[in-house]
Amino acid sequence: MTTLATSVLGIDFENPFILSSAPPTAKIESIDKAFTLGWGGAVLKTITPDNLEMIEASQRYASWKIGNKVCGFENIELLSHLTINQWLEGIKYLKRKHPNKVQIASIMAPVVKEEWQSLIKTFNNSEVDAFELNFSCPHGMPEKGIGMAIGTNPEISSMITKWVMEVAKKPVFVKLSPNVTNIAEIVKAVEAAGANGFAAINTVQSLMGIDLDTFEPKPNVNGKSTFGGYSGISVKPIGLRCVAQIRQNSNLPILGMGGISNWQDAAEYMCVGADVVQVCTEVMVNGYAVIEAMKQGLLSYLQSKGFNSPANLKNKAIAKLSSHEKLNKKMQVYPHINDELCVKCGKCVTICDESEHSALSLVDGHIEVNHDSCVGCSLCSHICPKSAIKMK
Ligand SMILES: Cc1cc2nc3c(=O)[nH]c(=O)nc-3n(C[C@H](O)[C@H](O)[C@H](O)COP(=O)(O)O)c2cc1C
């Protein structure tokens, strides 16, 4: 029997899809609705000490779209606006109503031992199943020396992880930033400090665009802007790379995220090391209901592969990731043109000519491949407007 259920550090997930810490987990009523609709758990919107000032800007989003499709958001939103007591009440209410759903408290505090330990101790006594340390928010908080300012510094990350591990009575996941040169450095520092697992990625620091009439950057806050955090389908390759690099450097559990919009994305994250996955932007674009197709799709896929649970997918692709030096350079593929799909527009010929190799030509209404000059780079197969070229 194939199941979506999986277990991480003794925490049972009825399915591996959980909401990440963000607007879809900012209100108790919304989390209640998400659980009812089938999400396996939620990382609560990041909780801070009640006295940490949280003044938001308007507007908080800019988007990159192709037609009507949102490929990514840049956001400059800060953290939770609920008080600690509101969260404690809400967590209790949610656990009573949804005992099988996982709740993870995302925590952030100033770089002061007592502040981190006091927050952790408060939520030790709540019904949350685990902690996620937000070392990775890329906007607003770094100006105060927290968020990504912590997660880009191995020494500070290690110090705070140690403070937390001294008092935490539940598993602790550290949420990492993709905005570092070498993620392995932070992974090793945090693991040595005693963390139980990782969550990744938080948003990618970005600047969405400039209004060319007014020269005002986006998102426009009364004529000015600041660098924000990029999320959504366009960051998936960055998230996937980071999760793979975490796995290459640690065997601890990983809560993987970044651009997951369907079951295939989730399965890919598992193949590079994720135990469960988190979703934010897809829900902000299409609503909580996307969970149904994600669950059904992953279950059918696991069945088709003869797997019992998502755990069977874990790390499946890791051994296939290597250094460039170790790739087999003797192997060469060539483009094969499907004449039924090809409309002889000549785009592949032009692009191949202008991008170094000049290996394609249009001869008698057919695209010919010159095997002497073709290097098998595959560019033509990606830019063909009719998907008529396959590499073989
Ligand atoms: C509007 C917005 C607010 C967010 N707030 C938080 C937050 O409070 N804490 C946190 O750890 N991550 C926060 N994130 C980051 C997400 O949890 C997630 O790591 C990131 O968006 C990548 O996943 P996605 O591509 O599925 O959105 C936020 C993201 C967005 C878009």
C-alpha cells in the first residue's frame, strides 16, 4: 500500500506538503482552513518578541509575469503581527481541532541570548511540534542585524543555534538563506552547533524592476523602494541547488522549498534530499486548494514507481550530481528534428549561427545538422518555438 504519510525526527506528517512561514500562515483562521483542505502542516508566520517593532510598507509586492502567469514575487513584508499570547492560544485551538497536523513555530529575535531562549522556552510549553529558526529573511531585518544578517555569518549562526539548543525541547530546523557564496559553510557551522535539521530556501534577494517613466523602483513605496525577497516558480532552480548542496554536506533532515507549484516540483526536491516540502507563493497565487492535485499527483507517481512512501524518493538524484571535471565528456548528443512539428521558421539556424557553432542549415525544406560543427550543446532544442527538436 502506498501512502503519503512520512515521519521526520519522530514527527508524523499525514502528507509531505506543508505551508511555509508567510502570509498563508499569518492568521489562525486561515491555517484552520488550510488544514481542513488537506495541508499536512504549517510553519507559522515568523514570531518575534512582542516589543520588536514591525511597521509594514505599502505596497509590499512586485511581480514578474509572462502574460497572466506569475513567475515570481518580490516582497518586502516583515514578520508576524500577532502577539505571543495570540499565537499560544491559536496553536492550542488548532491542535485540538486538527491533532494530526504538524505545527512548526518559526522564531526570530535580536542577537541576545535571553531573547532567543525566552521565546523558545515559551513555545516549548505549547503544542508546536518543532521550531524553525528564521536566519534568512533578506529585507528589513538584516538592517537590524537579524534575519539574513545571521544566516550569512557562520559564527553568529552557530552561536544562536547553540543558545537555542541549550533550551529547546522540540526538534530545531534552521532556515537557511540562498544569498550566500558557500551554503556548505553555514550548514556545517549550524550542524556542529547541534541543530536537528534544515529548512531551505528563504527568498532570494532581488530588485524587481524600474518604472522607466518615473525612474521609481518596484515595489513602489511612495516613490522609493528597497531590495526584497524573490519567490515563486522562477526560484525553483536556486532552491533545488541549495537543498542538494545541503544534502551533499549533511545527513540531517531537510524541509525543502522554493518555487514548488506542483507535485513534480515536490518530488524533485525529495530526490535531492528533502524529507517534506513547504509551499508559499503557489498558494498566494492560486489558493490553498492546490493541495488536492499535489497530493493526488504525488501518490499516483509513487504508485507508478512502486514506492511505498515519499521517503523512498529521498536522495534518489544525489549520487548523480558530480563535479564538472567528472562528467563524461566523450559522450555527445545531436539534435533530431521532427519534420511533422517543424515549421521551417529557421530560428534554430539563426540562433546556432549567432551563438558560436553554425551547425544547422535549412536545405530543401528540412533542417540539416552538420555533425562536424555541432557540439551537442542543445541550445536549438530549447529555443525551438514548436518543440520540434530533441537531443539524442
Ligand atoms: C510575502 C512573503 C512573506 C514571507 N514571510 C516569511 C516569514 O515571515 N518567515 C519566513 O521564514 N519566510 C517567509 N517567507 C519566505 C517563504 O516562507 C519561502 O521560504 C519562500 O517564499 C520560498 O518559497 P515559495 O517559492 O514557495 O514562495 C515569505 C515569503 C513571502 C512571499
